[in-house]
Amino acid sequence: MTRTVVGSRRPRAPLGRRIEPAGGATGGDGGTRAPLLGAAAALALACAPAGEPAGTDGAVFGRTPDGVEVEMFTLGNENGIEIVVIEYGAILQAIRVPDGAGGRVDIALGHDSLAGYVKDSPYFGAIVGRYANRIAGGRFTLDGETHELARNDGPNHLHGGERGFDRVVWEGRALETDEGDTVELRHTSPAGEEGYPGTLEVVVTYTLTDADELVVDYRARTDAPTPVNLSQHTYFNLAGAGSGDILDHVLTIHGDAYTPVDSTLIPNGEIVPVEGTPFDFRSPTPIGARIGADHPQLAHGGGYDHNFVLRRPPDGATGPAPAARVVDPASGRWLDVRTTEPGLQFYSGNFLDGSIRGKDGRVYRHRGAFCLETQHYPDSPNREAFPSTILQPGEEYRSRSVYAFGW
């Protein structure tokens, strides 16, 4: 099958944005940025995948309200999977897999237009950061200094704030690599953005392989200590986006414990075994089997919206470890997730309420999708017992998650 990577490296009006080769100095949100001191230059070289730019005829997905052009990139593999990525939010706009009848079905919730994402999107398909999930009270203390963040989720900070990574235009370029079609996206988060210290250089790559795996690689460097916790926030429905709820989907999570939360969904600091609770997905269990159980944690989240502590890989093991598996019994489609991260946020679409019309005008109903967000634990900057999320100058943040599809 001919690969379908589409991308553009042409100059863009009206802001003069351009997609640079690895090591270029173009900002992720329009205009030209000053080079980041030392570490960023190293990052630009270290994070470039081995591959050549692919395509010169780009597809424009839309323009932001302030006139910034947003491009889209289409990845394809020999087995008929097609994935669409847009620069706004580094969003996975579509994940189309074979339907068994010669066509494809889109299993990712989202919008047909950029306006939909700008106006009405609960992080559909986006990269979220600088800090995925919640930070209590919108503040943390680092090296004796308290940093105040946006409180955009009740009293707490969520997914990077009012203008997190899901609401910026990344710099994208398409590549063809030995592994498969690849899109590389870059963004510079300046010091003080949303209250975070340090200038942060971020590179995310999406690679679609002929083994039917979407590989998501994250890298980042900073010029000052700062918390970093990046995740991918696709809403999946393996029966097809907008086709109904996901309560019959069968879920397995490779974790023996979870982190309970308070009524604002902030961890209370405990790590509790899942055994004997509605959170025990160690063996395949329908998502809806216990979602209505009388349990205070389910009441807090309106269903599942919790971080699971994943099993550590065996000593000496490298690469992503199993995190979760979901199967739709009706269609036979399945999704496997592996990750290098220690945690997984399982969210059962509790806040979807039928008010959003997505692709093809479909209504996204209550519990019409699930999310599996690979991550470090929520509120880690305020919890010394949790794995640290602080990135230091001279260090490189690296994370990999793999999403394998079958049908």
C-alpha cells in the first residue's frame, strides 16, 4: 500500500511561521523564538527521528481565531489503518481502522473542523501538559519557592491550565522512517506560562507501524527545574465514535493498586490495593459491570476517573510494559496499551452528557468513550511519596507509549 503521509514545510501567512528541520528556531505558537540556552539546542538534535521530510503538498485543517494556519497530517500503513494528526494541540483527529467489510471505522472522538476543537472540546485527542491531570489548589513548592497555577478545575489545576498544550499550535513535520510514517511536533513553553518555572522545549512524535501500532514518543528539556507530566488524551470507542456507550467494552488493567481521591479528584496520598473493590480490572471485566456500585470513590468521579499504579516490569526489562487491554465484544476490535510510565488514568467518559456534536454530527453521549492516559501520578509535585515529576536542567524527559490495534 502506498503510504499516505501528507505534510507541508512551506512558509505560512500571516505570521511567517515555518516548519524547520531539527534544530530550527521557530516557535510553536507563531513568530520566531530566541534559542533556548544550552539544553534546548541539545534537545533539538537529540529528539530528531532518523528520517526524511515527507511530502510538500500540505493539507490545511483550518485557522485559529487569531489567524494561525493549522496543518493536518495523514498516516497510513499497509494494513489499512489511517490516522490524522493536526498541529492544534498535537491532536489525533481521527483513528480509522478496517471495519471488516472493505471500509474503515473511526474509533476516536473529535471534530470535523478546527472551530469545534477551539470552542467545544474536553481534550479530544490532545497532548496535555505541562502537567497532565490535576495539581491540588493550583500550586506547588519547588526549591523553597511556591508557584501559583491556573485553577481551571474547581479549586485545582488540570492538564496544564487555561491554555495548556492542548490549545497551542505545535510545529509539525511529516517524516518517513524505518519504523513507519511519522509526524514530529514541537512546542516551546516559555518560563512563566500558566505559572510554571523554566522554558520547556517539547518534542512529540507519532509513528504508525505496519505492526498496527501507534508509537507516541515524548521528549523535553528545560533551563530551570520544573514539573513535567505529558499524556495523550484520546477518547476511544472501539465500536465507532458516537455509536453509543462503552459499558460493554471489556477492560484489563495491569495494575494491582490505585490512588484514591477526594471529592475534587485529588489523590489523598494513599496507594490502595484494587482487590475486593470495583477498581479490580486485573482480569477482563466489562467497564459497566461495577460502575454503578455503592463506593465512595465512584461517587467522587461519577464513575471511573482514577490513576492506576501499574506493575513494574521485571528487573532488566526495557521498553514499554503492558498497561491495559480493551476489547469490544460486538465488533471484535481491541486496543492494547504499553508504556514506560508508572501510572494510567482510566476515565469512563463520565462528563460526556450529549451536549457535544462531533464528527459527522454525531452526539457524544454519557460514557460514550473511555480514555487511557499514560502518566505519572496526579499531584505528584505535592506528594513526596509519589514518583517525582521534576525535570532538572541537563536532564532529558523521555516517555514512550504504544497503542496496538486489532480487529
